[in-house]
Amino acid sequence: MRLFRKVALTAVSVLALTAAMSPNVHADDKDKELETRFAAADKNNDGKLTAEEAKAMPRVSKNFSRIDKAQLGYVTLEQLKSMSR
């Protein structure tokens, strides 16, 4: 019975750790995908997307003015990451 209890507690611990780590893994994957899509859309490689460049990312384009709160005429990768969280 003791062995079963140890095995059961170990299994529960592993499952709890896996569940706790899953959001971070998923977030990392989302960030990598966003970085890749941003780099492809950023045609002049200046680290910013203009409204024209953002057309390559439909959701960004649709929400461009909401993301560009300071009305600078561009959005950055960091702004997009903060909006996606």
C-alpha cells in the first residue's frame, strides 16, 4: 500500500508540474510565431510596422489604431506581445 501511495503522489506531482508549466510553453510558442510573422511583415526591417506593413497581419491591421495608442503611425513587436497577453 505504501508503494502505491508513493507512486500515486509522484504521478500527481508530475501532472501538477506539467499543468503549471504548460501556459509558459504555450506563451513561448505564441511569442515565437508572432516574432516570425512580425519579421515577415516588417519589409524595411526597422522593427516597426506601419499601417501598410500591418496589412500582412489582418488582426493587427484591423486593430492598428487601438494598438498605436500614441498615434505614432507604427506599432512595435513589444506592443503586439503586450496586446496578445
